[in-house]
Amino acid sequence: MKTARVIFEEDSHKWIALVRDPNRPDYLIDTNEYLVIDNNDAILLDPGGNEIFPAVFSALSTEFDPRKIRQIFASHQDPDIISSLSLWLEFNPELKCHISWLWAGFVPHFGGNKETFVAIPDGGADIAVGNQRLQAIPAHYLHSSGNFHLYDPKAKILFSGDVGAALLPPGEDGLFVEDFDRHIRHAEGFHRRWMGSEKAKNDWCSRVAQLDIEMMCPQHGAIYRGEQVRRFIDWFARLEVGVIRG
Amino acid sequence: MAAVTQDSGVELRRIVRTNEEIKSVVATASRINLMAMNAIFLAKRAGQTALGFGVLSNELRRFAMDLQKQMALLREMTYGSVATVTALVKQARVNRVLERTRKESGGSGLTLIDEFMRTRHGASSVRHREQIAALNRRLNQMIADTAQLVELGSVLARSAKIEAAYGGPFAAALMQVSSDFERTIGTIQRSLENLTKQQDV
Ligand SMILES: [Fe+2]
Ligand SMILES: [Fe+2]
């Protein structure tokens, strides 16, 4: 199963990262799932694919009662993000899934009904969890054309979906980025190929540069902390994206 | 739990087999209508020399129309059973993932998933057994109805063959038509027998 790691805790506000399953078959891309808890209410960020549901569920339940998860945030429509939706709904048919309006008619093919989905408008929206409000930050075309990140002003954490993702080789797959220059080599190819728009990239860089971020948590790879967040934004701003080779 | 998953697999394959057999019955039955039209046409040409055959050809035409209606019902039924089968496949898949989740879980997670699987399994397996039973009942009834109807067609075909002999210069042609009829109905009867056998297994 995966490991549940508490990456932030203050009062009754908590972030749990569900990471690194040693039994994951190598034909599935590795993913990170995050659970944000506030006052016994919780939202699950990018719950992952069908195949890894057992690993996520079992790790999660070591830290939190999965029946109390009231909401799901899906950064976009990909199978590694949200194809497990129907399984989560088995446990709690009342679950709400926040996703870009662009995908609100597509993702129900994975499960759920009219009541399940809360469409996020292009400009973003606030999502209440316990006593906190999390902010869905527009990140369109990075890589999905209807794409959001989630910012938590209390924890100062940005969940950045596929942005910041790195495909880490065994032995270099720690939860946190240690050596930025070493790490970023494993992110470069991914960002060049998956991120499609220079304009969208620059928009995102200037948008998140204004946020007070202490941790940036991607859906694949390792978490950026402190100064590494700024370094990532600078690196990304300079990187040429939307290229097949080079 | 593994047994339930396997059962639904067996059940699914059986339903798929049944549907394929029904499809072949429907395809054969669609030829009957054309044959009946042909028989009426021939009877008209034969006129006074084949009055008996003329009466029978009208009966055959009515039979062909009834058979078509019955086939429409069977097709609808097939469609309905595919929907049930799909739901079962989905349930079986969920069951498999839950079983894997159970194996990976410990502590409170394990308790939770055990409890969930018990209630879910109890409720869904009863529902599934009921659904499958209802499906089978309806199917058996429909196969029996169809067999009865086809038996009537078979009697008509035999009578037509007898009448054909009195068709004078048209006797050979009439014989040909009624033999085709009899053969086709025979094919349908064999398919229906297969279906009945499959239901009994
Ligand atoms: Fe993606
Ligand atoms: Fe992804």
C-alpha cells in the first residue's frame, strides 16, 4: 500500500500526502494523492485511477475515516486523476466532485450523476472545507484545457496537479525535493511535452508568483519547499513548452 | 466474495450465449416473411388449380407476421438482458477492487471495509440473484411461447406440402416453396431447443 505522510498540521488543519506504493505495477504512472482536513471535514485532491484505489484507500484510512470525505477536487479529467471516482462513490454516494465546467459532462463517464459534480468556472472558485476556504486557481492548458490548482491560504500550500511533476528514477524518489538542480532534470521532458501553451504558462507563472507559497505539491514526483517554489516558477517561465523534441 | 465474482462471470457467459442463439433465431425468422409472400404469389398464379394451397399460404403469411412480432419481443428482451449483464460486470469489477483493498488494509480501515463489503455484498447479491432469476423466468416464458407458435408454423408447412401435390402444373413450384418453409421452421425449432437446453443447465 501507499504511505500516508502528514506534511502540514496546525490546530485542526492538516495535509496528508498519500505516496509511493512499492507494489505499484510499473506500467502505471506513479501519482500522489492529497487529503486536506479541517475540523473533521475533508477534501481529497486528485484521488487517482481505478487501479490504485486499494493502495490509496488503505493508506488514507490509517490517518482518517474515509467516510468523512465529503468532497473531491479533480484538477482535470485524466484517468490517473479521477477514474477511481465510482469507487469513492460506492463508499459515499453523496460525495461532491469539483471539476472544471469543461469536463463536467465528460467525467460522469467514470461515474456519478447530476448531483455529484460542481462545475468550476474558468476564473476559479472557493471551496469550503471545515472552517477554511481553499481557492481553485486557474491553470488552463497546463496541460489540460480545463485545469485548476488548489491553494490553501492557511497552510500556504499550492496543489499544482501536473505542473511541477517529475518522473523520478528509483533511488531518487524522496517525498521532498532535496537538490533542485538534480531534481529538475526529471521534470524537464515532462513539462516540455505535456504543457502545451507558452501563453498559458506565462499567465500561470505571474498568477502564482503573487501567492504566498511554502509548499508546492504536484500530482507526480516530489514536493517543492520554500525557496524551491520560487526557483521552480523561474525555471518554468524560462522553459520552452509545447515541443515534441529538443 | 470470489465465488460471487466467478458466478457472475459464468452467468454472463451464459447470457451472452443465449443472446447469440436468439440472434440466429431472429435472423432465420426474417426469411419466413419473404417465403410467405412468395407462397401467396405462387398460389395466385396457380389460381383455381391450387385453392387449398391458397388458403394455407394466407395462414402462413399470418404466421410469419406473428413470428415477426415475437422476434421483436425477443430482441427487446435481449437488449434488456445486456443492460443487466453490464451492471453485473461492473459490480463484479467493483467487488474485485474491494477485495484487493481489503487485503491491503489493516486496523480501522480493514474493519470499515469488511463492514462495507458485508452490507454491500448482502444487498447486491440478493438483488442480483433476483434480477437474474427474473431475467431467466421471462426468457423461458418467451422461448416457450415462441416454440408453440413455431409448432403451428410447422403444421402449416406440412399441410402446405400436402396441398402442393394437388397444384397441377404448379405442383413442383409449390412443393419447393413449402419444403423451404418446412426446412426453415425446422432450423428455428432446433435453435429454440438449444435455448431451452441452455436454460436448464
Ligand atoms: Fe494529466
Ligand atoms: Fe497526471
